[in-house]
Amino acid sequence: MFALQPSHIYMQQVATDKTQALQKLCEILVKDGLVTSEYLQGLNDRENQSATYLGQGIAIPHGTPQSRQAILQTGVRVAHFPQGVVWGENGEIVYLAIVISAKSDEHLQVLQQLTRSLMSDIAEKIQQANQPEQIISLLNAQPPSFMLHEDLIATQAPAFDVEDLFFYNNFLLKKQQCVTSEFHQLLRSDALIHIGEGVWSITGEKYVLKPAVSIVTPEQPLQFLNKTLSMLICIASNDNMDMIQFHHFMDTLFSPAKRQQLQSCQEATEIAQLLGATVNLNWVKRSVILQNAHGLHARPATQLAKLAQAYRGDIQVSVNGGEFVSAKSLTKLLSLGGQRGQTLTLLAEPETDAVAGLEKIIHAVRDGLGEVVEPFVPQNQTKANSPKTTEPVLNLTFDEEISGTPASKGLAVGTAHVVKPPVFNYERFADNVATETQKLKTAIENVQKQLQKLISEAENKDIAQIFTAHLALLDDPDLQHQVNKKLMQGLSAPCAWFEHIDDLAKKQASLDNPLLAGRAVDLRDVGNRVLAQLCGVKEVNEPTDAYILIMDDVAPSDVARLNKNRVAGILTAFGGASGHSAIVARALGIPAIVGAGKRVLDIAQHTPLLINGDTGDYVINPDETQISQAKQARQQAIEQRKQAQQHCLKPAITQDNHQVEVAGNIGAVQVTKEAVEQGAEAIGLLRTELIFMSYHTAPDIQTQELAYRQVFDALAGRPLVVRTLDVGGDKPLPYLPMPHEDNPFLGIRGIRLTLRQPLLLKQQLTALLKASDNRPLRIMFPMIARLEEWQQAKAILDEVRQDYPCENLQVGMMLEVPSSALLASTFAKEVDFFSIGTNDLTQYTLAIDRGHPVLSKEADGLHPSVLMLIDKTVQSAHQHGKWVGVCGELASDSQAVPILIGLGVDELSMSVTSIPLVKSQIRELNYQECQKLAQQALCCTTASEVRALIG
Ligand code: PEP
Ligand code: MG
């Protein structure tokens, strides 16, 4: 962003009228090399369309779009007219003219800054100023402010300690652009102040952009310094804090009665209301993407303000979920600095003409507010084929994007049916143990009957299996025994039941294995069924028209209860693609998106929605064009896949005759056949740890040999690249307990583990050599970071080879750590091949945890630093006549394929379903052009620059 310098301010200018002032301004721009003299026409034309008077004695003259060709450089200049110039349509006097020459939207940030200052009375001070520095400081002045609204409040945060609460508070403040990233450093537990009744506060006075207060409550109250901590209030303060509002807030907080009330608040809106924060509970809300090429600059903003002014009722607007301002105020609109692609959220005051007006305004914004606009297609909608990272389950999702994890394919259109978790009210204690025991017994029996009915009616065996498992859970004698113990302690039936189920579910959810952890949902599901019986909670009525079911996480029984003819699709805030709800949705053929973030629960009932279960994208209030575009895109993708499928067995040869081997990544032996059918020319990565995980104890040599033989048999002579056991980090083996590590990704994982368990490695190598029968076997070791590791692993293999010689063996390594890429020329002398694991290589190069809930999206394998390491690896390998494969997700990323090929990668190995598409993509490519593209990519400085090269 460019900042105003004193040399940009022209003091003590005189003009008899606006025409002369514009003439002067144009001369200034010409003198500073920003425009040619033709720009004057544009300035005049613009004023004739409507005056650019802003308020507070300031005008912002700028040219029409047609005059943009007269602009040489984007810039802003300021002329001070102390005697004033009549400017506005109503005779308003201007003392300061801020003239803009803007090629793009760079000037918006300046304008945003300038217009903020207009919120205070500065006209007189501007007129009287006599130094450029005075003008700059007046324009840069921030009016007093104090932000607290429901988007700065989060409840039920899954927090284990105060650090977690700091994290969430910081996140909320950052997201509302109230603080910079460094603010987090100020949040230290020794600075916490206990206000009373579990409410604590902390104040930070540095790194604050806008004074604000955020509030987070933990899922369960924490204990801190022997006191309860059930709410943490974080105050981000600076000199601009509006002290009147702040004191009012603190007075509320210091009232013990209010704090008592706060204890019972469950929702952010309730807390916000209690503390006098901005809540727009009953206001009608609509969102629209801003499509104007240069954002919400003066012209479209004027248009929007005029439209809003036509209604008596209030209309508020925010950009990307930030602060709401009046849509009727031009200065406030400009202060938002809205840019193309950002979401404008508009609120209309209930029961006023503004509600009807909202529709018109939304249409006007869509139509460009008087400008010709190109539709904005978010990047994540254009990359339908690029692999997506599965969002880990995190109860508090701060994701801004309107997408989630695709869980069940297909498009669905319908109205939102939001089902919030049921509320169970019950007393903690009861007087009569026998009565409570009987109540529980009856409730369990009723649920057993329900489940039996569901099993017998289930159209699908996956669903029947889930309910059979639920039935088994209820039959568990230990479960009943533990709950009975609680009943004997005087707890009421619902309380005893809930506490035990909750305990079990938490233990299950904390298991390291995501698959097992996911089963906590089943426990809660069946638990809630019983609880509903005990508390007399009725099931929610299903709408009669096609709808999109929105829930925090859809439990299996919710899905099974669905009427397939009415539920068009499913959208959940939490959950992963391997969860039961996703499995059931797939089994029923209902398009589904899971883990789309908590904000989906805020979608108003009956709002029209479009969900794309192929890509994970969803659109609120889609228009006909969006629906037909999505349908078209889906149809195209289906067609493309069909075409690709037809030719999947043919080799992948570029237009200029360069062949690339395309192989499959598998984790289960049975999938080999499917891989071959989809066109795999080899198995490029057999993740043997997944085979190990399917056993309760470590498989012995014979068991392993049988499994590997199946793969060889199905490959019918094609090569098999096997990775030795790669556990540790995010992949624990239940029967190989490991001590706790603070940083498991930097700990004993991959080769580091098997070198410490050499018997395990020897057994695996023996089984592989025995199974090969001289068929093409390629063995590679994972996570090699140091030469010594390679040498030790190789020595173990050489020892095993003495007893089990194998003719057709190549020995290589996974290249997943920057150290080994940098030493590639040394390794290249020793190995037969490299296989680049871009998932880990990216994680370790960019120092971003690949599963991080917030950051993992930034771990882009097309980052130039990662490409440089790949380039170095390929060059070193080829110098020594060795081949290189890529087996990370990047290998099937359609934007990465040409670059990887251009860098000289010999083999791409990917999930089986991607094989036909990547092969067909390669057939369209030209190797020489890929080489040029790769060289350009190596010169880029960011991953987005690289992606922009491909378009
Ligand atoms: C990789 O790291 O890119 C890789 C293929 O290994 P995994 O994803 O199994 O760690
Ligand atoms: Mg890896």
C-alpha cells in the first residue's frame, strides 16, 4: 500500500471555482508523472455525473473509467484550498481535494484510511492547517471506537487450559482485523485478572488496530489458580479506545448480577445482548459477493449509499464478516475498503421498508452498482479437480471460506433446514434410586425397540450395520454397571446416563487413531437417544419440501431417519469425510459436505442453498446462473471423467512424445486390482503401515508375505514400490506404544522408528523379498533425513538379502525432508531411485503442520521453495542415471502436473481415482512447454504466483 507523503500535499492553493480547481489538480498529477493531460476530461465528466464531495470539507475527484487510459501510474495527490471551493451539488465547500489516479484498486486502502477520519469533525482544522504534516495527521486520525459484537464472541471452545482460550480470543480479534498477529505474545497467564463468578479478563495495549473486546467461554469450566475460569474477556486497547463505551461495558461487567446471568448464557448472541453489544438478532440478513473490478470505490459506493437512503429503515453492511456500518453513509461505506471477491453482508431493520429494499440492493450490487462487472468465481470453485486437504475435526472452526470437505458426491439445491443440538433439561440428583433405575431401564428398552425397527427398515446394509453396533453398545453390561453405580450415588437417571456416556465419548475422541476417535459420534448418538427418552425431547419436524439439512455434525441416526425424497443434501459444521454421517450419506446417495465450519449453523432457516458434494463448495442464495453454472460444471466433470476412463489403460505420453509413468498409491492389498483397472502402470506407493493397522497385533512374516503376494499377483508383472513401515507422527500403531512426544512430526517416525525396532524392519523386508519371486520390487525407506539413516537401513536390507536374494530389486528412499533434498547429489550416488513425498516435504519446508486446522491450507506444495528442492532432487538423480517419482498429493493436482513433468519427474503416483484424469491431462501437454513453465515457476516468489502461471 502507498502512504501519503508531505510531498504529495499541495498547500495554499487557490481556485475560483470547481473547474479551475480540477484544472489545478490535473496539472499536479501531470507534473508528478501520474497522468497525461487528457485525464482532465475524465475528472470533469465524473463531476458532471455526480459531485465527488465526501463530507467534512473534503472531495475525492477522480476520472471516469473511460479516462483510465490517461493514467500512467496509480497515485493520490492532495490540494489544500484554504479559501474553499464550491463543490457539492448542494453548494458544499471543499477545503481539501484528494485527487485519485487509479489503474486498479490500490488506492482503496488510502481511501479507506482517509474516510475513517471523516467520522470526526475535522473540516475546520483542515481549513486552518498550514503544514502538509498537519493534513496528513488529520487524515490519518482514527476516531474513537470500541468494537464488541457477536462475531467477537465464541462459546463452547474446546479448551484444555488458558493458552487455548488465548488462542481463540486472539483468533477472533485477528479475524475482525482488530489486532495484528503479534498481539498473541501479550496474552500471558500472569496478566489475567479475576473479575468474579468465573469471569476473567486480560488486556493488551500493543499491536492493536482497532480497540475491541473479545469473549470466549470454554466447553467445560477450567481451573486456574484454584478458581473457576468459565469466561475469558480479552480487551485490545489503544489510544483510540472510546472510553465512554468502554466504561459502560466495564460497569456492566462489574455488576455481580450480570455476571451471574452470564453464567447461564449458552450462545454468543445471548452474551452479546447481556453486555450491550451489537446483535442483529431479528434483522434480515443477505450476503452478496462484490464483483466490481476495483472494489467498493467511490462510484459504486455512492450508488449503494443512494439506494440505501431511499428506505426509512436502517440498512447495515459489513465486508467479510467485519464491523457493520450504515449503508446510507458514503464515508462509512468507503471506510470498509471492500474489494472484488469479498462478501458484503447486508442487514435490514426488521419490520421496516428496508426489508423489501434489501432484495433490490442485493440485485444492484450483483449488477455492479452502475459498473459493468465480470462474475467473480472464487478460486476454490475453479479447482474442482485439485486435491483437498481433509479438515480435521475441530469444534470451533474459524474458516472464512464457504466450503467444507466433500463427503458425498452430487449437486443439491434446496432450502436450509437448520437443526440445532437438542437441549436436555434435568435435575442432577433424584430421591429414589429404584424409580430412576426403572426410568433408565424403560428408556433403554424404548431405544432398543427404535433401533431394531431402524435395522429392519434400513434399505442399506451400511446403515443397518451402524444401528446394529448401536444396539450392541446398549447391551454392554459394563456400561449398565457403570451407570448403575452413579444411580446409587443419588444421581438422576438422565444425569447418570449423560455423565457416563460423555466420559466414554471423550476418551474415545481423544484416541490418536482418527478412525477410532470418530466412533465417539456413535456413542453420543445412541446416548442422546436414551437421553431424549428420559427428558421427553421430541424429534424435530421435517420440512415438506426439498431441503438441505444443516447440523453441527449429523449423527448416523439423523441421516437414517431422513426421508430420501425430501432431503436434498447435507451440510455440517464439523466432522470428517470418514465419519459415519459421511458414509451413510454416500450410501443413500445424498450429496454432502462436512466440516464446513460453525458459521453454517447461522444460515437462516429456509434460505435457498446450493451445495456441491464433489468440490465441497456451497452457495447461499444462489441465483439461477450459479445453479446452472454448477450443473454445467458438474456435467463437464462427469463427461471429462468418462472420456478419461475410456482411455485410462493407454500410456501417458505428451504431444511431443515424452512418456511419464503414472502409478497408484494404495494402502490395502485388495485395491491393487482396481488400480490396474484404472490404468496404474505400477504401484508407486504401497503404504504398508495401513496394512499393519488392519491387524490387532503385528503381522508375522508369513501373514505379511501373503498380503504382499496378493499385490504382486494383481500387478501381473508391473512394478511395486513398497514403502517400509511409516508410523509415528500422525500415524500411531495401537500395538506399538510410543512414549508421548511434544512434536510427534519431529519425533520418532518413519525410518527413525524402524531403525529403533530393527526386528520389525527385518521381518518386513524378509516378507517382501520372499513375496517378490523376482517380480519387480522397489523398496523405499520413509523420512530419511540423514545419510547415516539411509546407510543403516540399507545395511539391514543387505543382511536380509543374503538369505533371500532377489534379482529384480531396486532400493530407494522417500524424499520428504529438506535436508535430504539438499544432499540429493550425495544420496543419488547410493540409491536406485527417489520418491518425493510432497506432503511431508511441504510440511517440513514451510514449517506448517500438514494437519493444522487453520494453517494447513497455506502448506501449498507449489511453493517455489518446495519446487526448488524437487528441481535439485531431479537434477541430482538424473546426473547419476536414477529415476524420480512424486507420490504426495501434488502428483494429482492438475495445476502441479505440468510443472512436475517440466521439472523432469519420471513417475507420478496418486490415489487410484485420479489416475485416468491425470493420464488424460498429460496427453494434452507439451513437454517442452512444461519445461519452460517449470523454469518460470522456479523464478516465482509465492505459491499463488506459481498457480497464476497455470491459470
Ligand atoms: C508424503 O509425505 O507426501 C507421502 C506420500 O507420505 P504420507 O502422506 O503417507 O506421509
Ligand atoms: Mg510422508
